[in-house]
Amino acid sequence: MTLFEKLKAATEAAQAEQDLPDFLAARILRIIENQASFHDRDTAIEDLLDKVTNYDTYGQTGYLGMGVNNTILANTLSRLEDGTCR
């Protein structure tokens, strides 16, 4: 399974199990659909995969402040989309 296939599976799971918002899922799926533009950003894609896997709609709000919420995921996507992370 490729990195992009893992990202797609993680995104689908986060949508089904963690209420990942459609607007974030659409941004992730756009990256997957345009793999050729992101082929040289494996480290950034792995980081995104980790964040999607650990996504929690209410992340960063509990006692331990663990999880990845909308803001953290959106910031990661923005850095990947604008090319500031590799």
C-alpha cells in the first residue's frame, strides 16, 4: 500500500469514525488526487497521515490535551499546499 493509499484509508476512517469535516477531507483528497505535485514531499505526507490517523474532533480539549483537532490539521494542510513543508 502506497503512502497516498494509506492517507486515503485514514481519511475515510476519520470521516466515518471521528467526524472529520468534509471541508478538511476534500483538501486531503485533492492532495491525493494530485499526487504528482506532492511526490517529493514524503516526510510532509507522512506527517499528514499521522495527523489524520490521530484526528479527534475534540482534540486538544481534554485534560491531557492530546489529539489532533481541526486547527492543527488545517495548518498542516496549508503548509503542505503552499509548499512550505517538505
